[in-house]
Amino acid sequence: MLSLFKSKRLKEYYQNFRFRWSRKAGIFLFFIFLSSIFWLLKSLDKNYNILIQYPISYQDNPNGKVLVGNVPNSVYINVSARGYMLLKMELLASSNPIKVSLKRTNLQQKAGADSSHYYLITKQVTDNFISTLDVDVQVHDILPDSLFLNFAKKIIKKVAIRPNVQVKSLKQFVLKKAPYAIPDSVLISGPESVVQNIAFISTVAYEATKNEAIEQVTLQLEQLANVSLSSSEAVISIEREKFTEKTLQVPIRVLNLPDSIEIKTFPSIIQLSCLVGLSQYQRIRPTDFLIAVDYNDIMKSSSKRLVLKIISTPKSVQMIDYKPHSVEYILEKWH
């Protein structure tokens, strides 16, 4: 009984001690926090001298020209101000670029360079921006003092849009036609050396899995460095249709056969079956398939049978099967 009483008293003492310690610790941390706030406010009220990096946004390229190469994308401004003002400027710098209109700016051609190399005096293009700063901010210097720019001839070209679409095989449908873009082309512009080598613009990758006869999806166009597009997206149409099985009698052909030799295969015609869309059923003919044996295989093997190879098939058919897969043969030489 006495031990139970002592245990209870110890528990109450421990809980009371924890409460008093937690309360004192909380008060101590509060004053530490409060002191830190006062110290920060006092520090921010002092004057400092720092470099602040500002991004540059180039606008209004000269007629028929476009910026190329390593374009200077920022400047450093050496300023003095109170700490809180500098903190505000640092936080807003990345979202407050210096806008440079290249049409309205006095572009200077570099001495001894060709017509594509120019420079700007940094102070001339930052004066308007600096005039928007707070009156308490003192600007001491701007680095670098010049911005060197390279221009190239700008051309515009119309190119095809190529859908980057992988169509998943579905049980009920086959492709009626290859996926196509609406519109089917886009205007691109940029440096002549870049644009003249572009034949098409691809869409971003897409996997078509919907079990629908007609699927349309809007896809973003691939973005290329230094190239502008008249449109950033296109509608891609994917047309499917019901299919049926078609069986054909396809003649066997012989590849790499010397003029002095003739080969007879047994059989000379195979039975081929494939899946084809209903709209293409009547158009598929035996001559659309190239099933062949290769004379060179005879020279490489002692087998009395030649393996049949599928050389080409129509794009509109799927799941091709044929019998037999190999044939016997007889060689005949011309004298």
C-alpha cells in the first residue's frame, strides 16, 4: 500500500515538473523569436551595397532578322539602399525583366565585323528601367557596359505536321488510314540556316488506346530552338474501322536469281490470310504482297527446303499468316 502511494506521488511530481519545464521553455523560445524579429528589422533598416542580377527580355527584332547564338540574358546592377528595399528588389528581380526593344534601340555595328554582329550600350537600354526604381535606391554601375548581339537572316517556311502517334491494336478495329493532322501544316520562322533544313514538325508523343471508330485529340507541336511556330498545337484525327479476314493466293517470287539459272518451287503459290478494313477489302490484291525465296540461301545451306520471306505488304493489312512457311525447289541451269 505504501509503495503504491509513493509511486502515485512520483508520477504526479514528474507530470508537474514536465508542465513547468514546458511552460518555461515555451516562454524562452518566444523571446528568442521576438529578439530575432527585432534584430532582423534593425538590420534591414541599414544601408547596403550589393549587385542585383536582372534578366533581359528582347523584343521587336529588326525587320528580316532574328537573334542567334549566345544572347546576353541578364545584367548586374550595383545599387545602394536600405536592407528592406534591397530584399524587395532581390525577390522581384526574376519576375521584373528589363525590356529591350531592338527596333527602338541604337544598335551599333561592331568594327571590322560583318553585318550580323552588333552591340548595345547597356546604360542606354536600362535608363528607362532605372527611372522606375525607388528614389531611395542609388545606382552606381551596370555590368557589363555593352551587350553583344548576333543576327541572322529570318525566313518563313510552310512545313507539314507529322503526328507522333502510336495506335494500339484493338480487337474490333483496324486503322482506316494513317493518323493525320488538322491543319496539315504550320508556318515556321527563324534563322535561314536552321529553317531551311526542317522538313516537318512532329507532335508530342501520344498513344491512342480508345476503342472508338474516330478519335480526335489536340496535341502540342514539338518546340525547336530558335524557331517560332504560327501555331503551338494541332488536332490529330485517328480513324478506325471494322475489319474482316481476307484470303488470297499469292505467287512466290525468287530474289537474287542469276540469269543462267531457273528455280521451280513446290508449291509455286501460297495461301495468305490477313485482316483488312471493310473499306479496303476489294482493293487488296495478290500483287500487293511480295512473298519470296532467296537464291543466296541455297548457297548458304544444304537444306532441300527454302524459307519464305515477307518482303513487302500493304500498309492497310494486319496480322498476316501464310502456309506453307517453306517450300521445296528444283534448280535448272540454262546452257
